[in-house]
Amino acid sequence: MRTRVHPLSRATYDVREDGLVEVTDRGTTGVFDAAGRWVGGELRHCDPQLCGWLAGPQLPVGVPGNPKDFVAR
């Protein structure tokens, strides 16, 4: 799963196997599509740019320089 922590809100963004993004912020969770549109859950807001970056169109795995292949810190 591609997972990132939002640099400002500290919310966790996880891309699920079905391509949706699960966002957890202070114990509240919501599910969003790649455009940042709410799909379900208690949390109803997210960063649509981060959702798009994580769950939008992807380069093939292993392409050199794809930042999503780097380990998150």
C-alpha cells in the first residue's frame, strides 16, 4: 500500500487495493477517490492533491525516479 503522512495536518493517507484512498485524521477515517471526492466514512474532507498524487495515474513500478517507489520518512 502507498502510504503518506500529510505534511501539515499529519493525517495518514493510504491507497487501498481497490484504488481508493483511506484518510485517517485524529482517529477519524474517511474514504476518497483519486479526485478527493468523499466515498464513505466519518471524515468528509481531505487534501485532493495528495489523493490524486497517490491514487491517480501511476508510472509503471520500477521506473527509475518514481518518488512513490521511495521509502516514506
